[in-house]
Amino acid sequence: MNQKITRVNRRRAGGSGENYAALLLAKDGYSIMCRNYTCPAGEVDIIATKEDYICFVEVKLRSISSGVNAAEAVDGEKLRRIAGCIEYFFHEYRDNRYASSLRPRVDIIELYTAKGIVKRHNHIINVDLY
């Protein structure tokens, strides 16, 4: 996939990155349940399911030239917020048999761009919350 990510501003670039990540997930057999899930604990970019997992996915977009590992931006504080979102999600959907039957997992999708085009991506599966 060679989709151009326009960098008008961070929010728009982040949204474009999330769109790209959702396409990658769908191509890999995931079903997208929710985008930009927001609750009192914070926000999760994508919630997707595959097999018996419900994946809470954080998307990080970085320029290749930055030399920065995108996943490093997901620090302990962000992971605590994601954990809070997972807890809130399962409380909110406790009566949904399908959602409550799935095992939660946190993934990170790193997107690396050059001149607004995604050149490389990396799907980190089952990130340790603690």
C-alpha cells in the first residue's frame, strides 16, 4: 500500500495514519469494531477483533527522517490510559456476550513516512501493559 499521508497538521496526519492502520488491519483479517473510542480514562485509536481477541490499537506516525522509534511514544502513562479504557470498555459492554467473550490485547501500529507517504509499517502485537 502506498497511500499518501498529508501533513497539514498533527490531528489530520494522525487521522490519516489511523485510516491507513485500519486498512492494514482489515487486510490482515481484523474486523474494525470502533475508531477513536473515548471514555473518561482516555482514548484508543482503533478497537478491532480477530479470532478470540479484541485488540486495542494505538497508532503512531513518525517521519523516517526523525530517527525516532514510534512505539517509544507509547509510554507508561499512555499504557495506563489504555488499560483504563479497556476496563471501561468491558464495563460498558458487560451485557454484550460477544465482546465479553474476547480476550483483550494491546497492539501498536508504527507508521513511518517520507514526504507524506507511508514507506514502512510495523504491527507490534500484545504489548505488555505493565
